[in-house]
Amino acid sequence: MIELQLNEIYTNLGIIINLILAIIIPIIVLKVINWSITRVISENSITSTSLMTLNKILRYIVVLIIFLAILDVLGIDLHSLIVSLGLVSLAVTLAAKDTLSNVISGIIIILEKRFVIGDMIEIDGYKGQVKKIGFKSVELFYKKKYMVIPNVLFTTKPFINHTRNGYYAIYFDVKILNRYNFDEKITQIEKILDNSPLILKNPHYVLLIKNITTSGIDVTVKVYIKDPADDTKVTAELIKKIKREIVLEDMY
């Protein structure tokens, strides 16, 4: 009788220990992985948003592992359970297909560092500064407009990272009428750009002849700035200064 009770105690104790291990071991593994990810992020300038996304994915995986381990410790036949839930799993998989695609694409974005927070990107007709790299989507902001782009687009369609090299180009056009001396006006524009604190000195600005008409010459002014969010302000300030000091009629 006593022997049976001891066996029962040992059996129950073994189950309890296995349950504890089934919970603790995955959590410890998660902590180690999180520590490793944090080191990689600090060494490679990956954003904290990326870390949060990876942590969410890892937490879901750990919860699933713990759940399956507990069922196994309790003696539940996982194979039979999986078979019985086959149709439900198929339905859930189909329903979550887009979500899964976006999550996988998000991981690719993070690991390949195709862009980071603050970059100005353009994809599928949408352009904006990256504000958040989320679990399923990327949030862009440009000229008071917020755009939410599914992550999967960045692995299925080409996109442009306008600030990949650490600067952003902005353009505007000026028209130099025939009654003005062209070289003189160009020199005046160059002087304003040389003295402007709003634009980068390297790369250097560029003046390009865009079009020659019967009334004058259209010139495209291309300058570089550090922060894409300043593009409207910088463009407006330069146009205002050039228009005020050089008196050019058409600028756009």
C-alpha cells in the first residue's frame, strides 16, 4: 500500500517537474535569443521597432512550444490531436495566409536592413518617410499623410530608398527669361546655394538645363538635404530667397 502511494507520488512529482521544465526551458531560450538579438541590433544599428517585431514573433513561437510540451507531458496524443484538428488548421492557415506572408516579409525587411526608421522610400505609387516597421506593415508619413503599406509588398515589388546614402535630393525649376543674362543669373543662383545653411555641401548641388523655349530657358535646381521631412520647408525657403534676390518670374 505504502509502495503504491510512493509510486503515485513519484509519478505525480515527475509530471510536475516535467511541466515546470516544459515552461521554464522555452522561456530561458527566449531570454537568450532576445539577448543575442539585442546585441546584434546594437552592433548593426537596427531599430528598436525591429526588436519589438522579432520579440512578438518569438513569444508566439514559445507559447506554442510550451502548449505542445504541456499536452505531451499530460499524455495527450499530439498526433491524434493534430489529425483531428486538421481541417480547422487548414481553415486557419488559409485565413491567416496574408498575415503570415506579411510577418515573413517583415522578418526579411529587418534582417536584410533594406530600410530603417527615418528613410524616405517609394513603392507602388506611395512615397513617404518610414515612421514604424511593424508586425504586419510599414507606416509612412509624407506631407501630413499617413500611409500603411503591407510588408509583403516590399518582397514582391521593387521600391526605391531615396535616403540609402544618408541624404535626400530635392528638385525645383526656375525659368530664366531671354531678357536676362543667362550666365549672370546662374552665377547669382549658385551664390545663394553656396551660402545656404539649409542644404548639404557634399554632395554638391547641381543646375541642369531642362528645356529651351521661345521665352527663355528652364533650369532644374537639384540640392541635397539630411532630413527628408524638411524637403517642403527647404524648397520654399530657397525659392523665396532666389525670387526675392534675383527676381525670377517663374519658379516651381
